[in-house]
Amino acid sequence: MSVPASPEQAASDPDAAPHPTRAPLAAEAPPLAREHLDRDAVGRTDPAREAAFDADPHARVLVVRDGRVLVGAGAPESLELRHPSALPRPEVRMYLGRTLDASTDAAGEPLPAGSPVEAWVLADADAPTLGHDDRWRGLRSVATVLDDRDAGLAIQAVALANWHATHAFCASCGSATEVVTAGWARRCLAEDRMRFPRTDPAVIVIVTDDDDRVLLGSNAMWEQDRFSVLAGFVEPGESLEAAVVREIAEETGLQVDRVEYLGSQPWPFPASLMLAFRARVVDGAPVAPVPDGEEIVELRWFDRTELRGALGRVALPGETSIARWMLEQWYGGPLASSLPWSTS
């Protein structure tokens, strides 16, 4: 049995690809699926919780602004968690939970295990006073360098803040809503209806053929030479497995089976949960893909050698995406593309 080349060997020998055939999934989680926190759902309904939080010397706040979080000035990068007394009052406050381990904050102050953490959305006029623009970081740029605790806090905070930003008014009657349940619900002031944060499930699929080539597509909204695995939202009344088969048929004309679940991660842009699958082209079925011409404008099969050789000409998904994680699991090692994956 051959032994896969190490990344170091592959870098020095272009013919040595760091992959086995049909590489098994690695143990590590997708990049945005990391979390090390007690979410303390019971604590959200405690009427005395907010006052106790404000008075707790170990309480800390993560500040959110336009989908970005505030990071400290030092290295390695970490969230700048501040005591509530050091911040202007928020427009929305959201209780994220309690820390599981003893640690320190960005200023080096000790935080015992069980320290409560909230996320605050500040008024536009207040947020810029807390830090220079380069310290306000989006999840795509900072999530992979944060530790598990900070990554989980940042993802949860951004996802909740995105939901609050679009639910200030009741969807049923148009009346104003108020934040309740420690930021985990909103109540209609006119009809007392409760609204809760939603997550939109989407399947994302790595399609392979009998030769274990991978199928990548280019979306009509993307720049040229930008390729990824295929994805789509789950429709009402549809199972995840049925969504996989339907999406691939619609976007590529291919029939797939042997649908295998790989993992999931939140994608709060604004509110998706990406559910990753692998599927194989049905034995004996045509393998020549036909793009639908609306969402997908180009489709290409790649074996591992071809994909490695194309890295200077094609852009692959960014490191925070589950799509990149799926491709690297199939490939058997890291993939470094010289072309940036633009998020504009």
C-alpha cells in the first residue's frame, strides 16, 4: 500500500500529491463548527439574570457591528471581551452562555470557568469609539485564527445579530417587536406573538464519479475561474437526501446516489446551516454534466492531479467555508490557491 506524501514532500515534489485514493474524512470539524461554551439555555429565562450580569466582575461582552466583531490588538488574534461597565448601553443584548474553562480576556484579566458572556449590538455612533476599523473583523477573515471558544462566540453573536436586524417589526401585523428571553426571541407589542431565530438548511454536495474525480461548478454570479462544490436550499417538505439528488439533477443534469452525510456548520450570511454530503454518479449513468445556464454556467471534472495543477488558474472557496473543508477531505491534504476568493 502506498503512503500519501506529506505536505512538505508535495511542496518540494510537484508530482507527489498529499492524498490517498478515496481519502477518508479527517477527525477535525469544519471551520465554523467549533464551539467551546455552555450556552446555558435555562439561564436565558431568569428574570434576575441581566442585573446579575451587569454586576458580575467576571462578566464579559463581545461587541458586534454590521456583521463584524471587535478583536484585540495583540497576537494571536482573539476577541476583545470587555466588562459591561466599560461600554455604552446597547441597542440589543444577547446572552451567549458561560465559559467552560478558566482563561483571560484581551487585557489579561483572569476569567474563571463559568464566566457569563453576552454580545451587544451598539448604536452606529458608539461602535467606532471602541476601536479602529482594522480591529473590526468579519467572520470570513478571522474565524479560522480564533480558538474554539472565541470562534463559537463570534459565530453565535453574528448569527443572532443578523436575525435581530431584520425582525424589528412583526411579520404578521407590522407592529414593533421587543427583545425578550435574553436576546433569543422577540415579542410583538400589539399581538403578543413570539418570534424566534430561524436557520435556513442548505445542502452542499461533493459529487464524484467511478474514478473518484470531483465535480466543481462556477456560479453565474461569480467571477470567472471561480469554482466550488454544488449547493442549494432544502425545500419545504423535502428530506436532506432528496434535496441532494434534486439539486444535482437541476444544476448538472446528472443522476446521483450513495448519498453520505459528512458534517455541518453554520453560515450566518445571513442565516444558513450548511449540511455537507458526498454523492456518486449512478453506475452506468452519463457523466457528462450539463450546466443549467441560470445558476451554474460551467462545470468541470477534476482528478487530484488536475486540481493541483489548476490552483494557479482557478479560485477555490475560502478557508472558512465548509466547501473548502470538503474539498480538502477529498484531496487528502491542504489546497492552496494563488487566486483569491473574492467576497464582494
